[in-house]
Amino acid sequence: MKIQYSDLPGKTKKEVIDRLGDEFNFYPDDIWIYLLHRNFLGRKTYLVIYFEHHIVIRVKIKKTYGRIKRS
């Protein structure tokens, strides 16, 4: 089953934690990052969640070979 992230906007931080887990995100931060996938060549797929007043406003999926930049 493929997980859809398009329904995350409008959810609270607690609802996101209940659905995706805590990982290593700092709770008061406005940007949370989840590692979704890593292939054998080192390419990583991240889910980046942007919050405003503890509510998800935007969700982005980024693919990179190195570290992800918080932008």
C-alpha cells in the first residue's frame, strides 16, 4: 500500500506524529523532515513538512544524494 501525503495539510503536529512517528524532529521546529527511502546508490527520498502555528501548511518530497538543506 502506498502512503499518500496530500491529506497532511491542515493537520496538527500531534496528528502527524500519530501517523508518521516522531523520528528525530524537534517539536517546536517549523520544518520537520522524514526519511522515506534510501536506495543502494545512496539516493535518499525525504518528506519535508512545513508548519505554521503547529498546523501543516505545505508538504514536499525531495530527492538528493547528499544531505538535505533546510530551506
